[in-house]
Amino acid sequence: MQFTAIVLMIGLTLKLLLLPRRVEENSVTGRSRWLMFGGTALLGVQFVLQMALGLREKGVTQAVMLNLTAFTLVSWLLSLAILRLLTQGRLSRVDAWLGGGVWAAETVLISAAAMTDGETLLSDTHRLQTAETVGSVLYFAMQCYYTVRVVTLLRRMRRSLSDYYDYDISQRIEWMQVSIWVLSLLSLFVPAVIFAPGRWLMGFAVVFFYGTWYFVDSFCAYVKGSMPRKVEESEELRMKSEEFAAVDSDGNGNGAGTGLADEQQERVAAAVAQWTAQGGHRKSGLNKSMVAGQMGVSVNLLSQWLRHRNQNFWDWLSDLRIEEAKRIISEHPDWTNEAIADACGFNDRSAFQKKFKQKTGLTPAEWAEQGE
């Protein structure tokens, strides 16, 4: 298992090293890439030391000691890589330094236990076992914090994406949640299971190998695609909208301007009516900035108008397109779902069918039958 892990870490580290140069053009993805590179490289070194020193044969305490200190650093680096993507590099101090603090505490505990017993770090003593147990608890608590942070930020990012693009792309960031849950699972079982004999060790190895590969492979696919740019655009607008909503209409900044004046509502409503009459909603590949520009209103004003209606951009646009689909089905019952989806602005048939069912409670075919 150790040899397989070494080969896997070398492969994943090289994959991160050989990512296209354009990844570095974005400071967020570039720094996340090197954080992840450090994590996989450190894992490779850890398994080399395990094999070279024969710690598994020497005893559980010695092996867990190396695992604990190495995996804490690795989990910290990998968690930071995801958090940088989710916060666009705006990490809080706790996010940035919690893992380092936990690792330092573990190192102090283990060193102090060894010095108290007057033994070397590779000795198997009761105090070392106790120190490692405490360190394991700290490690797990650290990873629980990062997991909660990632899940919370993912929810915010999903809302941000739904409020900017005309189709659901949130599934393209699901790998972050899966990966952070795997890290949490490993943080719970690394000290206890990796050196257990038989089927428990093999079960852990499967989770570890697949989880690590999935994490790195998904990250590479993410940073090589267009998602970082899409996320950056939606997050930038979200922050601007929040700042705009916190400032009242006369610019006092007292937070009173969370609503729209009647004149502004009428202006946006008129722009929306004209835009839909011209069939603007039937085009695919839209985002909020594009639509606001086509309407001749500011994107912040459109955001405020949607917020006043308790709708995000994706749901509002879907409602318009579903109404268009109902009209097409009534007038052209022989049209296929693909043709209807294309005519309404949905980017694919499955998205159209899912949204139609969600909004009406019926499939397009059932709706057509009902109208006959």
C-alpha cells in the first residue's frame, strides 16, 4: 500500500506541476494550485519515510506520530486550496492559520511527551500515546471547522451562481464538497485505521486512494475550464450588490436602501416588459450583466428589483421561459422537447424538462395532454 501511495502521489504532484500556464494568470487558482501541490508532495514524502524507516513494523505509536503530523499539514493545505477558491482569496485569519496552529500544538505535545519520558521520539511510551490521542482530537476538530466553512461558503456560492447565470452550473463545484467530506473522514480514521490489519486497512486504502485522486483530478479539471472566471464574475457582482443594498438612495450608507423607490420599480418593470416582448429571454447563454445591459438599466438596479420580488436571476428567467414553453406546446403540440427547449432559451433538454416539472408539477408531455 505504501508503494502504491508513493506512485500515486508522484503522479498527482506531476499533474499539478504540469497544469497549463494560464492557471497562473488567475492569482486565486494559481495559489490554490501550489497549496495542493504542497499537499500531494508532502504525502509522497510521508509514505517514503514510512517505508524507509519501517515504522509499521516498529509499532503503532511511531507510525501514527508521523501520520498525525504529516496529515494535519496536508489537510490544512488542501482545505486552504478549496477555501481560496470559495472566497476568491479573501481568507479570514482563522481560516489561514488554524491548521498551522493545530500542527504546532501537536508537535509541542509529542515533543514534550518524549522529553518528559527521557526517550527518543521513536520510543513507544504511554505519554506519547496520550499526546497523539490529544493531537488526533485536535486534528479532527480542525478538519470539522474547515468542513463547516466549506459547506457554508458553497451554499453562498451556489446562490451567487444562480443569481448571475441563466442555467444551473452549481453542479460543477460539487467536487469541493465531496472532497472536504473525504478529508474529514480521513481525519477521523487516519490515526486509528491506517495501521490496523486486514480488511480495515484495505478499506481505508480504497477511500484514501480514490479520494485523493478525485480531489486532485477534479481540481485540475476545474482550474483548466471556464468555471474560475464564471465564479469570479458572479462573486464580484454579489459583493457589489451587497454594498449597493447597504447604501440608501441618498448615499448616506445607513443601510436604509434595501428597497426600491416606486419610480425605480416602474422603470425596471417597463424595461423588463420591453425586453421580454422583444424575446430577449428566449436567447440562451445569458447572465445578469448582459441582460441588464440589454434592458438599459444598471445591474445593481436589476438585482434590487429581483430581490424585491424574492427571486434570483435563474428562477426569474426560468419562469419567463416556462411560460413561453407553455405557449409553444399549445400552438405546436408536435414539437419535440429539444425544439421547445431551444426555442425558449434553455441550454439543453434535460434542464428544460427538470425546470418544467419543478414549476408545473407536470412533464411537458403531460402538460400537452392536459391541454387537449
